[in-house]
Amino acid sequence: MTDVVRHSRKGLFAPFIIVGLLLAAWTGWWFYLASQVEQRLDAQMTVLRGQGWTIKDGGRSLSGWPFRVSLTYAHPSILAPSGHGLAGPALKAEANAWDPVKWVVVAPDGLTLTRPGKGKVGVRGDAVRMSVHGLTQRWPNVALELVNPVFQPLPGAEPFPIARAARLEFYMRPHKAATTAAADDVDVLFRLIEAEGRTRGPVEGLAQDGKLTIQAEAVIERASTLTGMDAAGVFSHWTAAGGRFTRVRGEAQAGEGRATLSSDLLVAGPDGRLTGDVSLKAVKPLPAISGLARSGSGAVNRVGAAGAAAATAVTGGQGDVDLVLQFRNGRTYLGPFALAPAPKLF
């Protein structure tokens, strides 16, 4: 009888053993990463509370194994010493386990913003999210996106200038400059797409019952001094340290009117309001200025806006015209006419 040669089956188990060891190692890494994330968040919250921040939540859950790290906060509430606040039913932060320097934060049920001295406004939309990439950089890349946002002031709050929009976006990145002198500068971009103003408000007046679209970019110098959310806000420290906006460029469309804008330098005065000139190359600006004069907003100087509209009509307000907006003495001027208060940073 011929003997049957039996081959060892140990080799069949080798791939499974390797996979098991890799899975065990990856699971260990995941739990270590999750633990580090929680510890660093807790440490940062302790620091903020020591600086006067009020931070509350209804509980935190951790999930996402094996490929993601997800933190979900129920009913989070954050209030800075300046009075600016953020709250919502839920907030979820998520990162890939193999790339923990990039995070996406989502508010699935919207947010409530607290404006110091002005009350709260609810923000709802198809998407309310923020991504932060490059946490190991001096300045990370930040992107904030609101898709089809709706803004609703809560009872007792002052009106909000925007009722709804197609999109609201804000982006920040390290300044793209070759010199080391610009290492403390950041580039910012703001986009407001097809916004509708509140009834009888200044935005509705500018757009003549149409929609307002704005895109503006600038360089923020001395960005590292944007610290200290005390009662005056971060911009007071930044201004005192010599912070300023440079290379401001943008485009705007309000109803039929369009304009490109530029400014080499904008700074904040002691009262927190912007100071500087903004050059405008406008197409059909008269309807927008006239609409601003007719708006029911208490912030708009209707007499000044009406005078600016009349002067613009004389100089060709139905065609192309070069204009200069001046922010000075706390007011916004078009020529000699005061239109409204200058934008306020703090």
C-alpha cells in the first residue's frame, strides 16, 4: 500500500494571523488616538474656562472605529467673555484615523448665535459645516460653509440684516508669500451668494428687492495677535498690536448694479470702526443707492443716502462710474454724504 503524504496546514492560518495582528495594532492605535483627542479637548476647555469662557454640553459620545474618530456633543453651548456665543442641539466633529490633522465639524440641526447687546439669531440650512486642515501648521486651513442658510432673530433680538442666502462661505489659509516677514499673516476670503435682506432693511434696499452677492478677499497682518476674547473682542488686541487689512479686493452685485472694489489698507480706529478708503468701479449704482435711501433701517442716514443718489445721478449713475467709499470718524461717506456708520470690528 502506498503511504499518503499529508501536508501541514499551518500555512493556511498565516494570513489570518497576520490580519489579526494588524487589526489588533490598528485598534490599539485607534483607542490611543481617541484618548489623545479627548484629553487635549478637555485640557483646552479647562484653559478657556480659566479665561472666562462658559462651556457646557449635555454629554459627549465617541465612535467611528475602525477608520474614523467621531466626537458628538449633545446640546453644546459656548459663550466667550466678549458675549459672543454659539449653541445648538448637536455638534459632531470627525477625522480619518490615518489623517488626524484634518477635521470636519457639522451642526446637523443648525446653530444659535449670540450677539453681544443684540440678542440671538437662529441659523438653519441644508448644511452648516466647517473643516480644519493642517493642525500642525502655524496657521491651519479653515473653511466654513453654510448652504441655503436661513437667519431668524429670536424673540427680543435686534433684526438681522440677512434673511436667507444661497451660500455663505469663509476661508482662511497661511499667507502665500515668499518672505519670512509675512509668516504671521493669513489670507481670508468671504463669499455671500444670492442673499436676501430682511424686509425694509438695508440689504433689501441695496438689491432693490433682488439679491445681493459679495466676494471679498484680504490679507490679515499680525494674525497671531487675534487673541483674547474679552469684553472688547479679539480685534481690539489685534488693532492695538498694529494689525490691519491689506490688499483688499472684491466684487459685489446688488440687483442690476455691479461693482469691483479695492483698498490697499484698512485699519480700525479707537472706537473699533474701520478707517480707510475703498475704491469702487460701479455699473448702474444709482438704483442701489436710491434703494438704500428708501430703506427703513435706523442705521442708514436716509438724507445722506438721498443726497448721494442725487449726486450719482448727475455724474452718470445709470452707466459706469468710479466712486470712493470713505470710512472716517465712525461713518461711511460717499463723497461728502454720510450714508451709515462705518463697519465696526469691536
